[in-house]
Amino acid sequence: MGDSPMKTSNALTRRFTPVIDPAPQQRRWRVELGKALPALTLFVSVRLTGVIMATLWSIHLGRHPRTVAGLEWDGHWYWHISQYGYGLITHAKHGHAVYNDLAFFPLFPGLIRAVNTVLPIGAVNVALLIAWSAALIAAWGVYAVGELLHGRRIGILLVALWALLPHAIILTMAYTEPVMTAFAAWSLYAVLTRRWLTAGTLAVLAGLCRPNGLAVAAAVVTGAVVHLWQLRRAGAPTAPRAWAAAAVAPLGWLGYIGWVGLQTHDPLGYFHVQSLWGSRFDFGRNTAHTFKHLIVGHDTLVVYLTAAIVLGYLLLFVFCVLNRMPLPLLAYCALLIVMAVGGTHFFSSKPRFLLPAFPLLLPLARHLARSRLRTIVVLLSALAVVSLFYGTYLLTVSHRAL
């Protein structure tokens, strides 16, 4: 538990002041889990259906479902790091790209290795177990943020929309997005409830998961600065835990960047490694070029849908700003968007990079909550059909990078 905020005249501060429950901590968490159970049941049902569909179609194509979900694309790199450590460098068959495993952050392969030591069921099985468990914890965190801000109904709808995103199949693969989103969601919840030490610690862990885990640190720093400013305006004593959270939040991300710098004898070594993969920050020039190509030329279905999804996220961000979403959430989503849209990495992977940006779905959840139950069921059912079939296609048929 973090430090409780001072009472001020600011409405936002009053709204997110944590209530100290006299009941034992374990009982309180059971109550919270019970409230989230409908959302989690819905999430598990949707994603389990996706796993079954992908499994059946993989078998139909003569491919092992575990290999498809656990060793495709980045999954193979995480598996290799967990088994042999860092040091794998390969060259592209066509072109000048050099693929160095230092591009991958260490927490996920480290967890695979640690859990497989205690539970020796095979690294691929462990990777999937961690990803699926993290996805469920993330869904609980998504619900917690939605319920805190707008009530239980919107919390459930927020989880439903997140589970039905076109790229939500990633949540059942051996990828880092489920793990990062779990840390991110609960860190954001901790920021909104002023549990500063928890928020900072989870931000450190998120920063060790993925490059865009830095967005969680941005949310913690923003929340701490806003809180400290509110205290100063009210003439209240400062909050040392907020200062501490802001100071430690970026350390996970900075720590790995620094370690790669030592390994490569270059302070900017990590960014050099990424550039050899073809991943650089060009302020969106490559993304704009791809959109131009789609207008004057033609490409595959995946690329067109990727463009539509990116535009949808940008539009949702505008709605979030207009709806005055809390600043920590805006900072978190803004940095995720900037890193996804501004980078030259594989265009078809951009929806995956935006998958942790679940707060952007809040305007849709709030609008949907005002609809009749029949409308909600019809819309979510339609989304489920699109998401499940498209996810199966992405995982088993499409040759585009996920």
C-alpha cells in the first residue's frame, strides 16, 4: 500500500483517494476478484475460442499448434535466449539486415528459464503458460482501471473490447505483450489510486519487458508530477513516495539499454542493434510512405487492415483527449502511439505494439454502455466473428510479421 493523498479541493484527487479497507488484505483481494469475475470469464471464453480455432486450423494445415503459438516470429528468439542466453546473430538471406538477439528485452526469457527450472515441462510450454497467465492478470488490471474510472459495467465492456481487438490473438502467443500489459495495467491502477511504490516497481518491470515499456514509466512520472503539483497548490506537505516512484520508474528500461551499451561498447548500442534490424525512429516518415503506397498502389489485406487499425487508434486518442482522460493514461497512450507510428519497424506489427494501449478503448466502452443489451450483444458478437477469424488467419495463414 502506498501513502494516502492529502485532502485537497481538487476533484480529481478526491476521486482517486484510496479507501483503506479494515478487512484483511487477502479478503479484500477476493472481493475485488469476485467483482471482476464476469469480465475475466468473458475474456477467457473469447481467447480460449481463439486458441481452439487456431489449433484446429494449424492441424488442418499440418502444423503443430504449439509450434505455431510458441515459436513463431519473436517467440523463437525468446525461446533461444531462455535456453542459451544472449549472443545469437543472424544475417538476412536477402538484404543487409543483421538480426541480433540484443534487440529483445530480458524479462520474458528470464521468466521462461526460471519457471522451467522449477517446473520442467519444456521451455515452449512454460512460455505459453506465462503468456496466458499474464494475459489473464492483464485483463483483471484492464477491468480494474475501467471500473475505477467509470464503474463496473464499463470495466466489463473495456475487457470485452480489448479481448476482441483484431490482433488479440497475440495474447495467446509466446510474446511479451501480455506480460507488459499486466504490469502496465496494474501500474496505471496504482498511479490512479496513489500507490506510488507499487506503481514505480511495476513500471520498472514493464521497462524490462519491451522497448515500449517506457510508456509505463511516462505514466508514473506524469502521475507523480501532477500529484506533487496538486499538493503544492494546496499547501500540503510533499509526498516522498511519489518522488521515489518517479525516480525509479524508468530504471528497468534504462538499465537494459545501459547493459547493451556495455556489451556493444557503445552507449547507443541498443539503438544501433535495432537499426540493423531495420527499426529506427523517423518521426513517422515510413508510416506516411506506407499510407501513400496504399492509396496509389495496392497491397495485401493485412496491410490495409493494419492501416485502418492505426488510424482508429489515432482517432480514439483524440476522443480520449476531448473526454479529459486522466493525464497519466494520456501520457501512457501517447508514448505508445508515438513509438508505434514513428518507427520504421515492420508495418504489420504496429497493431501489436498498440495492443497494450487499452485505455484508448474507454470512449468506445462508455458509448457502448449507454446502448441497450441487445445492441451490445449484437455488436460484440460481430466483433468476435471478425476478431477470431482474422486472428486465426494472422497466426496460421498470413506470412506477415506479427
